[in-house]
Amino acid sequence: MKLTITSKIIMTLLIAALTILVLPVQIQGQPATNKAKEVHAGGGNATSPILNFVPQQIGIKAGESIVWVNPTTVAEPHSVTFMKDKKFLADFVAPFNVPNSTDFRSPQNGSNTEPIIIPSQLPDSKTVMAINLRAFNPVAIDSNGKVTYLSPNGNYTMDGTENYINSGWLWPNELAPPGGPAINNFTITFDKTGTYSYFCNVHPWMTGLVTVN
């Protein structure tokens, strides 16, 4: 499998986590109710990648759907991420406080691994840097902060009040890392009129706009 420069930088950190990743128990998916309009998330190949949404702007009617797919010919991931405010940005790696007594052990005997631990401001805890599930898997957070993990390749109905919606990393067909969630499409049905902007959390300069009339 040939990886682009972007993938090579992040794969070393992420591939181990993705191969043992298990989606949380709370899963919600909805079948598509109409023929969705298609938007490409990226495209091209290793030498000539397309780092844009195509089309970048699209108009639909309330109740219609859009499906995002990744047509790239190499293992370059993209995401479709909506968020109400920058404070909801999900970093790939995030700090978590755990009790000082917490002992981290690799499930692989003899593995040359160790978590990154940084100083904590609390005397009875330490801070560990860990992979942030919400940056990689399909998830929606409503205006009240309720977190709902979505099924891979599912359909989500958006009412426009959500704080955060993420497709998970969209991979080209049959090019997802072995053992990880094979996500290759994401569909949103837009219930209400309005203008909705989104971006790719892997390539933040990739932005798109949905206008619902």
C-alpha cells in the first residue's frame, strides 16, 4: 500500500490505535431516505493529490441528503467535520488526567512502547497524552453536549443545532488500515434550511459549504 506524505507522518502514531479500536457501545445509524447528492472528499493520486471537496459548494433542498466519498487512489484519509465553534475542535491527541497509581501496560509482551506522560497541576494525578476517539470515528454532539457515536458509513439527520459532527476518517475503498474501521462514505440528511460550513480535520484548509433552501 503506497502512502502519501501526510499519511506517513500520522500513520506511525495512529495505526496501532486503529487496529485495536473498538467502537463504543452507543451506536446510532439511520438509513438514507432519498437519493443523495455526491461530494468527493479529495481525489487524485500520490503524485497529484486533490486536497479539495468537489464540488466545494453545493445547494440542496430541506430533507435532501449529501453523501461524501473519498475517490483517492492511494491511502490518503479525509474527514467531513462540522462544528459550531472552534472550541469544539477535536485534536488527534489530547491530555487526560488519571490517578497517580495508574499503571500503563502494553497488551503485547515485550513491546517497546510507553505512553507520553506530562506534569499535572493536580498532586494526586498525572496527565497522559492519548488518541482522541472523537477525531477519528463518526460522532455527533448535540447542543446539550450529548455524545452519540454513529455507525461507520451511516446516515445522520442534521437539525443544524449540533455542536460537532464528524464523519470519522474516510478512506478510499479497500484502502483503510487493516483492523481499523473501514469508513469510506458518510451521509447527512439536512432537515432545516440554512448555510452549513465544514472542513477536513486531516487537511484543515479543505473547506466546503452546504446551502439548504
